[in-house]
Amino acid sequence: MHKCVLYLLLTLCAFGLHAQEDTVAQDSLSTKKDSISKTTYLKQLGNGYFPTRFLDIDLRYLIKFNQYEGLRTGLGGITNSNFSERYRINSYVVYGFRDHRFKYKIGGGFRINKTSNTWLNASYTDDLQETGSSTFLTDKRFFQFFEPRLLNIELFHKHITKAISLEHNLTNNLITETEVATSKINPTYSYNFKVENKDFSQFDITTVRIALQWNPFSTYEIKEDELIEKEEGFPKFSLQLSQSFKNVINGDFNFFKADFRTKHQITFNQDVFTEATLTSGIATGNTPLTHLYHAYPNNITKETILQRFSVAGVNSFETMFFNEFFSDKFATFQLKHYVKPFKISERYQPQLVLISRFAIGDMNDVERHQNVTFNRLNKGYSEAGFELNKLLFGFGLSFAYRYGGYHLPKLEDNLAMKFTFNVTL
């Protein structure tokens, strides 16, 4: 299977690159024919893709690093409208040099309705997922060029997931996705989940998920048969409901999850604005640790500040240690204020960002999660700090201080100093 997946992706990429070479050759004869404009090219890169004639190469899979796989590298991509306007192939293959294992996805879909951008998709995935992470189905349509938290993640679970999903735009401002999936879950760490006097170290989960992304204040236009966000508006809302079924396609547990996120921005001018993000989630029933919540920690468990020096995340708690807290209900609130850049020269303008973060949560039946140690988040977690961005080649520095209910006895354990990285295409 691994060889087949690798062969498939190499064939797709070679096909796409060969087509791109053909496009360049044709461009030398006619700049108006089969060309990709600079604006479109940069937009594609900003969305995480390197465009070729028939295949958009997904930049997320080229190179990454985490504590379990070490260096992770591979290839992935999705066919574009030049390949077909009705059908698409969306696949990847990666290799972890520390765990010596291939991971991959074979997926595809066909468009049912062009006007509402309705797609029916199917996929088979054999990969890793961070324990306690909560993602929205609709988030895959939004790309983050650099994901610094991935560098320090330790707890993963292997999963083999078969899924069928339906994407549909109810309106231009409201996109939805519904998924039916079955997964075989195998934590990479020592873990037992105790339910009704039975211990599960591996388990099967069958879920139905419904996700909605509502951007009521954004404006859109149709350009070249593609829906484009013309003007970004706030606030934005995300909602996802998940139900797991016991004894349906071998599912071991019944549980329900509801996840919500809203993001608002108050703009004073082009350079000065305030961002506020509220995220919450609740899980009921027999929910294993793999499907519960952490609070976006991003601090390594090391003795000194310099040993903990790494890269700051975008919306993570920089002083919260990895695996320090898990919850079956939680909420976080993050506030960022971007100060007017320091205009040292026309090209060198560092920017100060003031940050405040708060998290609260709790967990019932902690004793069911065996062989792992963590704290409850019921006292409320607070940190404040600042970033000084774009000091050199997109790099900057961040400082954060932990205070409140989970303030630690040693002063230096409450401090975090890290790099930041910001690139705008």
C-alpha cells in the first residue's frame, strides 16, 4: 500500500510539474495563453499551494518537525480545475525519520453543484494526530503558512480513518461540511481508558460531524467561476457538533462534542487594530483523552528559560507546559493589540503587539484516564506578554508571564521568551 501511494503522488507531481514546464514554454510564445499571473501565483502561495498546470502542490507536507517523528517530509497536492471541474484528487504521503514510518492519505471527490460549491468527498488516511487537539472541518480551507506549535508536540495517537464528507455553501457567507467517519485509534504513549470495568489501550470510533463557518460581515464576488472574499468582515463564527456511536461499525464509545469559536477585529487604521478570539468546547459521555481538549500549550518541560527557548505560536499559551492540562469542558479568551509600527526606515518597521490570554476548564472522572498525569484547569489560567515582530527577515521576539491561579513558586518558571515568525505574501 505504501509503495502504491508513493507511486501515485510522484506520478501526480511529475505530471503537474511537466505541465508547468509546458506552460512556461507556451508563455515564451504568448504571455496571454495558459499563464499564471503574479497576483494569482502569490495568492496561491498564501493559501499554501504551489500551482502547476493541473496540480496544486500542498506546501504543508514538504517539511515539518515534531518530538515524535523528528523530521517529517513528503509530498501532497490537489488537482485543480485545469485537470477537471467536476472531479479532484487530494492525496499526500510523508515519512517520519525518527519513527521510520510512512503516513498517507488517498482522497478524492466530485462536484455535485457548481453554484453552491457542493462536493462529495471520500478519503482513507493513515497518519498521526495530536492528542487533545480540536479542529474544525472547515479549517482545512484556511492555511497557516507556519505552525510553530508542531515543533514541540509529544503526545500523538495513530489513526486509520475512512471518511465520507459533503461540502456545501448554504450562502456565500455560510459554508458547511458534514462527515461520517470510522477510525482505529492507537495512542503512541502508554494510556488506558477505563469504561465499565474494561480497559481500552486501543479503540474504534465511529463519528458524525457537522461543521459551519459563518462570516456574516464579509463580502464576496465571483471571479472566473470562483467565489472570492472581496472584503474581510468581523466577527466570524465557527460551530462544530460531533456524535460518536457505540456498536455502529465497531464503534466502542458513545460521546458528544460541541465546539465553538468566534474571532473579532476592531480596526483603527491599516496598522493599528485589536484581535479578540473566544474558543470553547464541551465533551459528554465516554470520551477518551485523544478526543478531549488541551488549551493550546506551547512550553517545553525544561529547567531554564533558555532551554525552553523555541518559537511562539499564533494563538497558543506560551507559558503553559505541554500535557499540563486536559479538560472535557473548556474556554479560552485571547486579546491582541497591534501598536503602530516603529518607522525606522521605509523597509524596516518592527511592530509591538500586546497580548493577554485566559483559559478555564474542568474534567469529570479523571481516574478513567490511566497511565497519564495532568491537572484540571478549574482555577483559571492567565498569562500576559508582548511580541516585537519583524525585527529581522520576518523574525521577532516574544515575552510572556504566567500569573493567577496557576502561578508557579519559581519566578523563572512563569516566564517564557521565544522567537516569533511572521511572513506576509
